[in-house]
Amino acid sequence: MAHLTSLTLSSCNITGSLPAVSVASPFLTFLDVSRNDLSGTLPSSLGRYIPNLQWLDISNNNLEGGLDSILSWNSSLTYLNMKNNKLGDMSSSMMLGNLIANFPLL
């Protein structure tokens, strides 16, 4: 998987947490793990393993936590969908620099 650029695992009935090393690829720019049963928080080290990630969809899971770990990745992320997780009740869409983010307000 060293030269993997796109990974779609949407609606695959994946359960548990998302370990950073499982999607490690310096070439990965697109990651969709939406509509699964992922739980826990996103690893703060994920940005280190996928530094060129531009598009991330983690919507419709059971993830907890906030934006701080994702925004601290200092990556080239331009799209982020975090809707329908255990992050809050109100949905919002906002733009942070080049980042278009869809997420529940905490």
C-alpha cells in the first residue's frame, strides 16, 4: 500500500477504532471511511502517517472528540466531513482557509 492515493471503505461494516498505521501512506490524498461503526477518537498522529491527505470523510460513525486533533495535523486537507458522529448535536458547514468542513458544533 505504499503508493496508495485513494482509499474508500464506506459502508463496509468496519467496527472499532481507526489506527493511524492502518491507512499509512505518504501518497494518500483521499480517504472515505464513512457509514461504518468506527468508535473512539481519531489518532492525533494520523496526519503524520498521511501528510498529503486532501479529502477526508468520517461521517456516519460513532467517533468522539473534537476538531483539535484534525486541525493540528497541519496537512493539505481541503475537505472534511464529520457529520453524524458523537461529536455534538448541531450541524454546521464552514470554511477554514482552504478547508471546507462539515461537522457538528461542540
